[in-house]
Amino acid sequence: MNKNICKKIAEVAVKIGVNLQKGQDAVIFISPKQNALAQAIVKECYKNGARKVSVEFTDEEITKLKYRYEKMETLKDIPEWEVMKFKQRSEDLPVLIHVEDDDPDAYAKLNMKKINAARVAKMQKIKAYREKESLYNQWTIIAVPSSKWAKKVFPNEPSKKAEKLLLDAILKTTRLDNDNPFEAWEKHIANLKEKAKLLNELNLDYLVYKSSNGTNLKIHLQPNHIWLSARSKNLKGIDYCANLPTEEVFTMPKRDGVDGVVYSTKPLSYNGKVIEDFKVYFEKGRIIKVEAKKNEDVLLEAINTDEGSHYLGEVALVPFSSPINQTGILFFNTLFDENASCHLAFGEAYEDTVKGYENMTKEDLKNIGFNESLIHVDFMVGSQDLDIVGYDFLGQAHQIFRNGEWSI
């Protein structure tokens, strides 16, 4: 990528994404392959008043070697210094900028049980610190092309052309191809905020999803739920935009209030493996069965992470005509594919999607049925003919989506 593109990405990540405030620290997570972009983001952070900026480089090939050669017991042994790093970060609360360029098939030939065990062991040690971070800091995720990711998306193109095509798609869907990307983002954020406002005014009890692919799902919403959209606000009162791109309006489902079956409409890339053509069955909120044509074992491994991973933690609405879907590209990356159409997520719920969360203790959240898990996995369920009808507490029906598009 040339300097101008790096500068554009850096500006949006810092100003729209984390909304860095003067005097804040920043940490950037990025591949060494993207060193020029790392430099641009560091510079942009300092230009916007950062006190201190750190970069953590992660090399996918080295991580693969770690998973291949280390024994499971070693992978699960999380050193105290690593835990203390997360503890310190949860106290200092720097803004966090994550740059993705992962190969969707990175770990396809590796032992998934080892990978999952290592990640669960780490999350068990650091979960409390991550939860504090998610409530009090600002973070964002952006993406840039890598050669392996680009070849996965455009397998019939030469590597350089594939990278160019993927970069063009990323710039388009993150509104960086616009003459004034900041104005475009503010307009987009305002549109999503209005949808969330309309849904909150309806005060829905449950949603019914139906599609010709076989989806027939009833989702009760958490009482006192809140619909949120692109721009979040942390408990310090600072706005930020966690996902670049983002097209969703989302909330918290009732933990034991989901029944029926839902069919995936896009592959799911999880832990470096791609799960394809799957369906998920629910009874009283719990996932009771899954079927997949490819990598069903990977999906089951994720769902069996803990008890909470058997339940939904998020319901998100995205129109089928989203800019991401309009590209006609399957990105094999959840950041993009989840924003192409409606999606659900099994695992951890978001505290800020329930009214009064800022005054709730862990026990309070548990008492209202907050779903807690070590993971949060989004999967796509939106289709061109998806209908979603919401029912309020008086039993009145409200058409929310018709043929995959907003009806409110």
C-alpha cells in the first residue's frame, strides 16, 4: 500500500475508530508485513495527542509453528508475566487498534483441540481484565489485505492483482474511497443510530426469523434490552467505533428464550479453519444440535468451549443490500462477512445492551440471565428473502425486515 492509503486508514482508525483523546496511550496490534501502516498509525496517534504509543507485532507463521510443535500442556501454561501484561493494560486503559490481515486457512492443517485448549486457558486467566477493558477503554478493528487472504478471496487471480482487488473492496466498504470519509462515516453512523432508536421505541418481546432456506427461529429478547449500533460509549463517556466496517444494529437475546433452527448463509472462519453450510438447532435457548458440510468438528469444538457457548449472546440486524454484500465478495473474514447480512453470535453477551448495566454487579447480571462465556462467535444468517417480525409485549406484530431489508 502506498503512503496515501496508509495515511487514510490511519486517520480513520484513530479519529473515527478509537476516537483517541489527548493524553491517552495507544497500543497497535499488527503483522510485521504491515510495517508501513504501523508507522502511519503511530504517527497519527501522536499527531492527535497520544502520550505514548506501543506496537505489538504478531507473525502468523511463527504462531503456526508454536501450535504445531509445542505440547498441549505447554500451550495451556500461561506465564504470570503475560497475565500481568493484561492486568496492567486494564489499569492504564490505552486505546487498542487491531489490524487484521489473517489467512482464513492459516491453521487448517493443525490440531484444533490444541489451539482451542490454548486459547481457553489464556482467556480463563485474563477474562476479568479483558472485561474491564471492554467497559472502560476504546478499541477498533480494521483490516488490510495480505497475499494469502487475497488469494483465498480471489483464487483465480495473480497475487498482486488479488491484493489490489481486496484492497479496493476494503477501501469501499470502510468508506475510504469517499472524497470526505469522515463526513461519510458520520452520516452512516447517524443512519444506524436512527434504526436503533426506532427499535428501542418498539420495546419488542421477541423476534421471529423465517427464510426459504429452512430458517424458522424465535428469539426472545432480554427484558430491558437496548439496541445499539456503530458508535459505542465507554464508561468514561468517550465515543468510539469498534468495527471498521460496521453495518449492524444489535442487542441481547434472552438466554433461555431461543427456539427453532437457523441456517448459515455464509462460511464461518474460526481459528484458521472455514466452516461451511451449517445449521444450528435451539431449544429453550440452548444449542442442541448442529450440522455442517465442512468442518463440523470445528464448530462443535467452539460450541463446547463452556456452558455459555451453547447459548446466544447477540442478535444483529444488517440489510442484505449492505455495501459489503454489494461487492459480491465472500471475504472469509468475520469483520466483513458479519456486516454483509444479519447475524447471530453464540457465547458472551455484551453488558451495554441492557439498561442500567453500568450500575450492575456480576451477581446482578447473573440474576437477569446474562450469558457469560470465554468466546463470542458471530455467524451469518441473513438472506435475500429473510423476514423478521417483532412482537411487542401486547402481542402486536411489527415487520422489522422484509426480503432481507429494513421495514422500519
